Amino acid sequence: MSLPEALEHLRAGRPRDAAGFLESHLKEAPQDAAGWRMLGACRHAQGDFKGAATAFATSIRLQAHDLQA
């Protein structure tokens, strides 16, 4: 599965499927901010709000250099 396919699973109401892929993907590519953001959305959709907050925070931390003040 690719990131676009994971997004399609999320949009189709299958966040658990997408999250499984994303968790594996992020073990191999832990600097992928978009992957962390998508994992946050998956966890939120599953009602795991603490996990979602952690994933979103990781995404933001990874992209901090891109933010403009």
C-alpha cells in the first residue's frame, strides 16, 4: 500500500487499515511529516484522541522549520 492508497482507505471509512500501513511505513520513514499527519487523522477517526494528538504533534515538530512567523 502507498500513502495515496492509505488516504483512500481513510476516506472510505477504513482508518484501521490505513493506520496499519502507516505505522509500518513510519518505522521505515520516521521523518515523513505527511505520514504522521495522516496517522493522526486515522487515530482520530478511531477515537484514539491521545494517539492522534501525539501523531499530529510529531508531524508539526517535523515541519517546524517550514512554518513562517
